[in-house]
Amino acid sequence: YKRQRCKSENGTSTAEERAIVDSAFATPDEPVQKPAVLNNWDYSEDKDEMTGKKSYFAVCTSDNKIDFEFPYSGGSHFSLVVRKSATYGRDVYLKVSSGQFLTSYDGKNMRVKFDDENPVNYSYTGATDGSADVIFIGSYSKFLNKLKKAKRVSLEPEFYQAGRQIVNFSVDGLKWDH
């Protein structure tokens, strides 16, 4: 992945980014000015060496961790990923650092809550390669439109031998035009 810093429309760094960079180089005697709001999303792109086409990613890390039983004990965190892939198209997926989602051939449903709205069901499917640490959320356009407007989202997928668990994300500030 090629990491890109978020820049404003005219290509300059935002005040928040400058404060983050400045704090990294502050001496112990200097007060560190922390930005009032941090961007919850990390943006990256990847170029396919064979085709030269680019894929784009926006990644948000979960606010909470879930402690699963052995062999996944120690606290698993989650990534909510929005992707436009040169190979696979557009999708939103949820990835667990250590653990397994419960999936089926027919797909499954999970409750999703945006901000203070009532929870609604979204379908999800497993990866075509059989990876159990990632699920793909259905209704891409509908989900993405809600995600762009939300400050928080809670997802309740089902995990192998752990049942349904709630994963929370602070998603405010998603900038996605891919």
C-alpha cells in the first residue's frame, strides 16, 4: 500500500495534520498542541503492477476490542474498509485482527446501527477464498451513503463459537469519491 496523507482540495495539509506532525517533533520542554478533531479514516491506494490500475482504500479502526476464547484471546480489534478495487470493484468489508466470523453459503444478516437510528439488518457474505477473518457487507451504495453521513456505527456480526458481538466505530469524516 502506498500511504497518502489526507490533504485539502488545494493539495495543502490541514491544520490537524500539521499539528500531528509538529507534535511528533516537539521537544519534552515544548507544549504539544493537539488537534481538536482527528480524522477517523486512513486512506491509501495500491497500484496493480500488471495492469497499472489503482485501487483505493479507506480504513477505520474499531473503538472497542473483543476478547475471544483461546486461541484468539488477547483482544481482537476490527477494521471497517471501504474499497474500490481495480480487480474486485466496490465494496465495504469488516476484518477482524484475530478471530473468525461465522458465514454460510446463503449469506447471513447482522444488525447495523447508524448514530441514534434504529438498528437495521444488512446481509453479509464471507470471502470467496474462504478466509474467515473478513466479511463483505451487502447493499454497498445504501451502506456507504449512510456511512458518509454518520458519526458512529455499530455492527453485530456472528462469530465462530462466540455468537453475536457488537463492534463500534467512530466514522465521522469519511471522504470517499471513488
